[in-house]
Amino acid sequence: MFAIPEQFSNATKANLESQFALFSSLTAKTFESVEKLVELNISTARASLEESSNVTRKLLSAKDPQEFFSVAASQAQPSAEKATSYSRQLASIASGAGAEFSKVAEGQIVETNRKVIALVDEVSKNAPAGSETFVAAVKTAISNANAGYEQFSKTSKQAAETIETNVTAAVNQFSATARKATAAATGTATAAA
């Protein structure tokens, strides 16, 4: 008579332990992603500071306005390329974090579903006669929830792929615009000579 409440108690305990493991894993993945982001920002800031210092020295040592504008124009393309590289690295970190979160969550959901189905099967063995309809309804509800999750997961992956494609397109467009601006600025500086 006490088997069913004990089964639910054990299932609840296992579920809580599983959720704790999920949150621990997600927290670890979050810290890894933040660490990568901080490293990227520090290296970008360091490189930017060094580059700014070098460009400032070159600008201050210009002998005439023509050389000044020529040096300034020559910096547009490398700056655009660095901004593009930073954007791509940032998108890569975000995409990687999203993929890791999805992978961990999917694994957790599969395991939880397996445990719930096992619990329902075990409880249905001890269920009183005439409860077959109720057990079938519970199994159908679980099956429907799984189908809904699979659709949600598929839609989420498609949305992530679309976002990544859009970020790549935006970065490529920015690069093309920067190249055109550099060419125009270089042409203007050359024309001023």
C-alpha cells in the first residue's frame, strides 16, 4: 500500500537532484562563456590601446596636412577589419554558449522523460483495476508534451541558425561598407595631394 507514495517520493528526489545537476551544468557553461567574453574584450582593448598609441604617434609626426590625412585614411580598413573580427568572435562565443545550453537542456529533458515514463509504468503495474483509461491518458499527455518539446526545440534551433546567419550577413555588409569608405577616403586623401 505504501509503494506508490514511496515511488513518487523517490521520483521527486531524483527529479530535484537532476534539476540541481542541470543548474550546476548551466552555471558552469555560463561562466565559461563569460570568461571567453572577458578574454576577448581584454585582448581587444589591449590591441586597440596599442594601435591608438601607434596611430597617434604617426599623426603627430606628420609633416604636412596631406601626410596627416593619408595616415588617417590608411587606418580605416584595418579598424573595420578588427571590428569585423571582434563581431565574428563575439557571435561565435554566443553561438557556442547557445549550443551548449541546448545540448545540456535536451539531455536533461530526455532523462527526465525517461524517468517519468518509467514511474508511470511502475505505478500502472500497481494501479487498481479500471484505471487503465487514466494511465493511458497520462501516457498520452506525456507523449503530447514530448512532441511539443521536440517542435519547440526544432523551432529554437532554426531561430538560432537564422540569428547566426543574420549576424554573419550584417558583419559582411559592415565589412563591405568599410572597404568602400576606406577606398573613398584613400581616394580623397590622394586627390588632396
